[in-house]
Amino acid sequence: MTDPVLRSLAGESLYVHEEEKLIYGYTTRNFPPTALRRLFPGLPILFLKQVHSDRIIMPGDWRPGVEADGMLLQGEHAVALIQTADCLPLFFFDDERRSGGVLHVGWRGLQKGIEERLAELLGGDLGRFRFHLGPGIERDCYEVGEDVREQFAKKPYGRVIFTPVRPGKHLLDLKAGLTLSLRALGAAPERIRDCGLCTFCSRGLFPSYRRDGGTGRRVFNFLMLRGAPAPG
């Protein structure tokens, strides 16, 4: 499995991994969401109203404005999409490309256990899935307060993902927390890949809420299974 590679579409750049039965990736700083329709002509692109929850839906549950932070596809002829601007996108898909999707994972979603909810939906068999962590804020750029650290006190990995930097302040390794939790749930370490891209560090490449404030710009993270026949 190769990582998404940078390419051009509609005059803007985006990262795409494309094969016979799967396409997934993420856009860069100024990519307009309407341009995604050139990548997926005629297909429904399912946006979510993200609320930092542990809710993951199926396309049959989708409607405009539905509140959720993940989507699971099981052969549907549709594009699952989530938006990020420092939080992590987590892509997942099985070896046959019959099941897959994408999650929005910030510290609140991780604390609520959105990856645990995913494991339940997948029947607890994470070993047959591959996972890809897309661009998100990395540890050295992500300072949080003591209140955030306290909310992870009961997590098995809670002690190892925080690095104190001064009284009451810590660096949070969100990617490590998610990776450790996925492994504990049964994901194979060699099947978890990290793109290694930090949204905060990548000025001019990705938007970052921590760096830029509320600009409204987002990374659009998308996944579609290509094995499903077109409806009708």
C-alpha cells in the first residue's frame, strides 16, 4: 500500500491514493470543495456536521446536517468525507476493499473513544483492516492544558502521550494516542501508516486552526470504494 501522492486537479493540489477498488486522500490549503466533483463526477459526496463525538454513521443514515464524526462504507456508491484543520483524519479499509471509511479524531473524539466505537461497528476484527493517519497537528506543535491531560487519566495510554513543558501545560501526541488505542483494539502495527504531515508546521500547504485561527479553511479528507456497482 502506497501513501497518497501530490497531484493537481482543477488548478489546485491534493494528495490521492488511487487503485482499482479504492480511492482516498486529502486536499491542500485552498482547495475548493466543489472541485472534488471533478474527481467524483456524478457521485454523492457526503459531508457531516462534525461535533467532536464518537458517532459513526452509515450512508443510509445520512441527511444534510447530520451530526457525526465518521462514516462507514460497505460497498455503497458514495464518497465519505470529513473536514479537518488540525484534528486527525483516520482512513480505514479492508483487504478486499469492500468496507472502509474515514473518521474525524480530535482530542475530544479520542477521549470519547470514537476508535472503540469503530471497532464495535467492524465486529472487533481490526486485524483485517489497514489504517492511514492523514495530516494533523503533531506533538511538538500541540500544547494543551492540565484539564485535557486529566480527561485522559483513565486511558491505558494516558501517561505516555503527554509531555510537560511548564506548569499546567503539556504537549499532546494525538497520533500516538490513536495508534496505541488501535493496536490495543487489535489492529496490526504494520497496518497502521502515518503520513507524517503536520498541519501546523506545513504553512502554505494545509490550513491549521491553531496557527491561523478561524479562517474557515479546511482539509477535505475523502474515501470511496470502487468495487460497488453504480445504482440503477
